[in-house]
Amino acid sequence: MSTLFQPTALVGAIALAMGFSTSVFAAESQDQRVVNAALDTLVVTATRSEEKIGNVPARINIIEPKILEQSPIAELPHLLMSDASIDMMQYGGYGQTASIFTRGTNSTHTLVLRDGVRLNTGSAGSASLSFIDTTDIKQIEVLKGPASVLYGTDAIGGVVQLISKTPEKTSAFITGEIGENNTYKAVLGADLAENGFYAQVRGQHLESDGTQVTDFKNSNAKTGAYDQEGFSAKFGIEQKQYAASIDYSQNEGTSVYTDGIFNPSYTQLLDLINKSQDFKNEIINLKGRININDTISVNARVSQFKDNLSQNETADFIHNKTQEAELYSKWQFTPHQNMMAGVSHRNTKTDLLSLGWNTVQYDKDASSTGYFIQHQYQNNHLNTQVGLRVEDNEAFGTHTVGQVAARYQILPATSIYTNIGTAFRAPTNNDLYAIGWGANPELKPEESISYEIGLDQKITDSLTVGLSAYRNEVKDLITYITDPVTYKGQLLNVKKATFTGGEFNLNWAQDDLVLDLSYAYVQPKDKSNDTDLSRRPRQSLTLTTGLQNEMYGISASLSAKSRPKNSTISGYATVDVNAFWNVNPNVKLFTNIQNIGDVEYKTTSYGSGYYYVNGGRLASAGVTFRY
């Protein structure tokens, strides 16, 4: 990797930007700085249509445009750390494999979407979070709790949806950011918007030397270097009676990781070496809407998502392709009631080869068709949501899930909500076909039932608080079981787990000052032995505070996790600092310091007494030129 700058230049750039002030909130997002407090931000994930967040009968959090615009080099796993209900586990630092645990549930229990396109892969069942670029993302919506009625499989713990930008005016920009570890990213974009027609183009390139991935010292393995480049384009038309769009995005690159060399007994780690893998993901998303009249609309979507991974030192590879077609209609049959009904079909194909002491190879696909219906009642005081889905999957047959939810405005400043819902996770292609890894074609889907109650209270015009309590019961967990006699293993539906917890949110804004506090507590229990599931911290806290206006801003964000029970890893607390200065309407300077204290903590066990560690501090500075 080329050395584009010297450390002294970086320090000077950061000092220059911080001298002007600090906290990369975008000026154009100024009006949204109290979005959660005002409870009027529009979200789409909870109901599949635009809805005020204050009317949703569930707990949903927004990672806002101002956060996403703070730093082009901030990767998705780091952005998701700002939600206390999410625990991010990453196998090292920047660009390394990451897993998401929402409200303590498994990493395969959170569905990740981009504008409705499913990003969870058919092989592993989870999304490749570290390889997803966020260059053209407007906001991230985190819906907590079951959502299988609207989205099908995987939405047991919640849904994370990336909402892409749609141009609102004609403009162009170029952004560059440089940071420690020879990290830099450049983004170039142009927008066109006129008379309902819009077009958007983005191109980006990122490189980083990375950081040490494990705490194994004096190793031949250096750092987890990472590079990627991507391109995206969107074209569409938005009119009152109809709308249509096509969205294309591609992101590819190389990630360096570490692999262990063990002694013949496989009990002692001798050394680590660097290996690398090439990745490429691609999304094609076609959407359309027709308003038949003032009360009935019809929506359609056809999409394809490819997620490919190839090893450079061996012939191993995983090629995933998911194709979806969806059609649904919404009928506003009274001023306060609407009905949504639809059908979706999905085919997930995986072509996999893994060489080694236990070679695995298969080329299989699985299809599933879902039929769903949802009723909503909405007036000034009561909002209800009732839904049902029937899923016909070729692997496990027919499965039915449902959900009932309501929010009631007790007083002008007080509302309560409750919901009960079931969800499921279908076996992945690995679960069904990876012979040699314990695949079992007789597996049943994992099932859950969740109960939740919450309260939102507006204390003053500047201060709001939210409380919620929930219990999620998951049965038939797919678990690898080893026979003690033959030492052969197989995946079986055996475990039952419960996740009992609560959340507290406080949002305050006064003039140019803002403070957001979030606390989450969860007991992730394995009911077979009544112990905590591994690697899940019971307590999490996030705090963001700062000052911002149209010209400048400075903020600091704290993320803290308690030590998980039944685990040798520890808890941690890190602080990020962000700043910006709008020199004029065409120039913005900004700076960021992730983990300003350079805190090192263990993220998960590597084996033989060694651990993966986080990426440490990443200080950076950048500039955006707009036209």
C-alpha cells in the first residue's frame, strides 16, 4: 500500500480542523438533530411504508444522516456500536469479519436489508457487515424485536435496514479523508433532480494498512490490511400517481486476516501467518409503485444480491446469490384504517468449496414463498398493527407467524406501547447441504415468541425519555452436537434460549446543545443449563453529547459494555470525538478520532489462550468540496 502522507501531516491536519471546532455533523442535517426526541422522524422498516417514529408500536432507533456523514471511513460495524441494544463482535479491527447480536440473540437472528434487499447470505445466514459500503446511505433504521411477518426468515432479534439517499437537488461533491495506519478514502458523487426525475452516481476507494488482529506477540503476521472500491448509481422518477427506480451498487476488495499454525496435537498455537481473501458484493434493485386511486396503491420489487468470497492462498470460495420478487398492495379503506397484503418469492443459491482436513463442497439452492397480510388502525390516540404471514419453504414446509401491536397516547406527552409476535429462522444452505460440517437436511426452523411493553414520555420541549421491557423465547436452536463415542457431529434442533431485558433512552436538545443517552440490559439464558450464552454482555451504555449549528460542531460519543458472564473476555469503554466546520457553502473541513484513548480490549477467543483484539485508535481528517 502506498504511503500517501506522513504522520506529522496527519497531526497538522487534525490540529487545523479542530482549531476551527470539532464534530462532523452535516449542516444540512441540522434540522434533524433532535429526531428521536421530537418523535416525528419518518421510518419505513416497521410497517413497510413511511410512518412517524412516535407512532410505531415497537422500539426503533435511527442512526441519523449527521452520524453517517461524520466520516466516510467509518465502517458499518463501528456505526452500529452507537446502539446500546446491539453488541458488535469483530475478529480484529478494520475490515475484519464481524457479527451482530441484537438484544442478545444470535448473530443469525438479525436481518440486514438495504432498501428492502436482503443482505444475509444463503451460506452463513448472516450479513458480511465489514464488506458493506455505506457511501450513499441516508440513515440506518434499527428495529428491535420480531419482524418475520413482513420480512420472513432471520428477523428474530430485529432488523437493520440501510436506507439509501435519493437526490433532492442537482449538485456534485468530492470528499477525501486520511487517517492513521495509512488509512484513506476518497468519494466522488453527483446528483440530478428535476421535475420528479432523479439520478445519482457515486464512486469510492478506500485503503488501510490495518492493525494487529490478535494479541499473539512476535508473530510473522503483521496487520489486517484492507482495501476496497465501489460504484453505485440510481435512476428514478417520483410522481404522485406512480414511481419507479433502478438502483445498482458494487463493492469489491481484499481483506488480509491471520491464520494459526498449531503443533501436531492442535493444543498449542505456534505462530500466525497472514492470508488474504477477495470479496465482491453486488446489488440490483428495481422498484415500482402505482396509485390506482386515492386509496389503493400497488408496489413491486425485483432484486438480486451477490456476495462472493475467494481465498488467495487456496482454491476455497463461497459464492452466494439471492434473487427476490415481491408484490404487495396497500388499501386505505377508511380515513383511519389500511390493509396491506402481498406475496414474495426468494431463491437463495450457494456454490461453496472448502479444502482441508475435512473438505466440503456443494452447489445448491433453496426457494421460499411468503404470503403476508397486515392491518393498521391509526387515529390521534391509538395506533395498532396486526399481521400474519404464511411461509412455504421447500426445505421445511409451511410455517405461520403473527404479530399484534398497539401504541396508545395516554396524555399529550405520554404514550405506551405493547407488542406480541412470533418469528423464525430457516436453516441455511450450509445447515442443509454442507456435508462434512454436520449438515442435516431434516432440520426444522428456529422459532421464537416475543413480548414487549414500553413507554415514551416527553418531559419538556427539550427532553424525552423512553423505557421498554421485553422477553424473547427461542426454541429449536440449530446446534452442533458431537457424539461422545464416535466423535462425529451433526446439526440438530436441541436448545432453547430466553432473552429477558430492558432499555432506557434519554434525549435532550437545547439551542445548539444535544445529549443522547441509551442503556440496555439483557439476560441471554441457555435454558438447558440456566447459564448465560457466551460472549453476550448483560449491560451496555452509549452516550453522545455535543454542540452544533449550521457553521460548526463538536461532539463526543461513549460506548461501553460490561464483561460477559461465562467468558474470559472483558468489558470495555471507548470514546469517539468528531468535529466539522463549514468554511462556506462549498467547503467543509472535518476530523474524527475513533477510540481516542487507544483502548485495547479482547473481542473473542482465538484459541490456545489467545484472543482477537479491537483495532485501536484511528485519528483522521478530511475535506468536502460541493458544487
